[in-house]
Amino acid sequence: MRQCRGRARRDGDRMNVQSTRGGIEVTLSEAIAQGLAPDGGLFMPPLLKPHPGAWSDTFHQRTIELLKPLFKSDPLLPHLTAMIDEAFTFDAPTTWLSSNTGLLELFHGPTSAFKDFGARFLAAALARIVPTDAITTVLVATSGDTGAAVASAFHNRPQFRLVILYPDQLVSARQAHQLGAFGGNVRAFRVAGTFDDCQNMVKSVLTDQVLVARHRLTSANSISLGRLLPQMAYYAHAALNCVADLGQPPSFVIPTGNLGNAFACLLARERGLPIDRVMLATNNNRALVTLAQTGVYEPTATVPTLANAMDVGAPSNVERLLHRFQDVQRTVLADSVDDAAIQSCIQRTFTEHGEIICPHTACAMEVLHRLRAQGDQGRWIVAATAHAAKFDSIVEPLIGQHIPVPPQLAALLAQPSHSEPLPAQLGALVDCLQ
Ligand SMILES: *Cc1c(COP(=O)(O)O)cnc(C)c1O
């Protein structure tokens, strides 16, 4: 039984989502259900026309107004308000460290990172798309934050079981504890290998049509439009608040790995939101910086850094960026930050503002610091992508004090945690799915 898979007519109104590789055209709910396009490309949302008239005042209403045109005549449209109610149960406030530097706090969700917004919206959408009389298996490979956000979003949803793969010993102790703390319909496997091994195992299983059909397999990785699109909402909200309170559109500086978060900001600007410049802040994985500065894209091998959720050598959303915006150098700015600068920025931000930031947020803060040193007086908002308490082992020695743990994270860390060992072999994963 399909809850809301209406008969899709093949007309311009409904089939408005295309693959970056050209051939495929589907509805938005089909794109959300499929994740990756069958031609190997990424699904692109339709070009967004500027919002007519005034925006509402609340985060919730603004999110509805922003996403509604994307779900126009889609079977999920009647469910959109309920989906946002379910997913966006926490706020995204901007705190101002000075009159022209804001911090957009994206870490108030259940796993204390911005990925909660996208993961929860995806879960709310998939719950209304997949059959209700069978179990769908969601597979995730994670290097840290993704797995926890997805696990939390699908936990206790009886239509789903979740299988998480993470590299043993290569995530922080608190991240590992979080991943194993859900239990119930969530199984966490610590793989004897790297993140790439985990991702390759997941990819191999997901491209095996027999296995996909047998176990009703789907993925929840960051290329899903179900995760990307809702992320526009907090940029819209922060930008509109900034204009209302301070009379001027902000620019954003965004810690960036796979480019999912920052791409949502570009889409919000395309929709006519008052957003000035968009600056990507990477760690020592510099492919996006080279692209934004020279127009040439060359993926690199991944290098490990203190901002490990951004350790990406070949950002998957580059394919979307190049597809949508021909002139990348005019679309985004970018700069990179090495580990030493991450550390000094965490210390400086604490000393100067009393603000404790995570290593990812520090990349963005450092990039802004450099702009200021060059005389930039603009109004900038730094996206704070995770709570520093998730990275206590890095941050606490730098600031010389204990980081208060937010209640939602403390609750998860107080749960017992259980993970299962798994060799980095495809056959081992396939056996576990039985
Ligand atoms: C995932 C993540 C990022 C990178 O976001 P992308 O969408 O991959 O660019 C940055 N910071 C934190 C804390 C993350 O978990």
C-alpha cells in the first residue's frame, strides 16, 4: 500500500526534477525516494523563481512558504506542513557577537549538528512515501555526524530499520557512543576499515538490484534532495531576521565539506532571499577553494583534519554547483584553514567573545577573521554547524575548561551504547542484512 504515490502525469508541472546528467525526469517525491538518479547523476530542484510578496515572520511559516513551490502538485504537498511540524522541532537562532558578526546556531537538534534538519525532514518524507506494510532498510555510511542524525531521525519509526556503518577507531569517542546509543530499529556496525571502505560497501549493496528489492534498501546520504532542500530554511530565516532587525542583507560564511549545506544557501539566494555573498570555508581539503578561485575542479585524495566531518576530497555536490551556476567564481568565494589555524581560532573566539565553537565552525570563523584583517566591514553570519561538546577532546584542552553538554546530547550519552564489529567486506554486510 502506497500512502501518497499519486498517478504522476508526465507533464511539466509534476515531473520537475531532473538529473544533472540530463536523461531522467521525475517528481520530487520520486527523487527523494530514489536518492541518487539512476543515470548516476544528482537530482536537481527546478529553477526557483523569487518569492512573490512578503514572507511570514516565523521559522515554521517561512519554511512552508519556501518549500511549497518545490512540492507543487507533488503527492507530498498535502503532507508538507505535517512533515515540517515533525522535523523542525527546534530553532535556528542567530546570536550577534558584534554589530556585524552573527553566529547562526544550527546545533539545537537531537544530535547537536545541522544535519538534524535534513535527516529529520528526509525521514518525515520517506515515512509518507515507502510502503507501510513492509520494512524499508536505510543504509548509511558515516564518518561521524551523519550517522547519528539519520539514526535519530529514523529511530522508533516502525516502517524502517537502520543499518549504520562507521570506521572503527576513526570517529570521536562521543560520536561512537552516540551511534550505538539508539538501539531498537537502529544497528551500528564498527567496520575494520576506513570511511571509504564503509561507503564502498554501502554503494555496492545499493547498486545490486536483487539486494535492493529483497530488503527494500534505500540510502540517506547527503546527496538526497530530501536532506538538501530543507536546509534552505535556516538561511532564509536568518537573512530575513537580519534585514528586519538590522536593515541590511547578510553574507554567510559556511563550513563546507560535501557542499550540501552551502548549496542550500545558494538555492535560498536564488529564491530571492536577501543574501549577499556566500563564502565557503574548508579545512585542508582544498578542492572547492581551487574551484572557486580558478574555475578548475580537480578532486583530491582526502586528508584527515581536526574538522573531520569536512574531510572530503571530492565533494559530491560539485556536480550540482557546476550544473546550476556556470560562473562558479562569481557565485561563491572560498578559503581554506589548516589545523593550526583551527586551534588558534577556537582559542581566540573564546578569549574575545566567550564563545566556544567546534572545529568546523572555527574554519568559518577564521576565514571571516582574515576578511576583517583585510578591512571588510560587511555584515557576516557564520554558520555554526555543530556543538563544541561533540568535539570535547579537541576543544577542551584549547580553552582550558569543561564544555557544558547540551541536554539532548547528555541524554544520548547517558544511554548504554552497543555496536557490532564488521570486517570491511561486502559479503559480511550482505550477511548482516538477512
Ligand atoms: C557534515 C558537516 C559539515 C559539512 O557539511 P557539507 O554539507 O558536507 O558541506 C560541516 N560541519 C559539520 C559539523 C558537519 O557535520
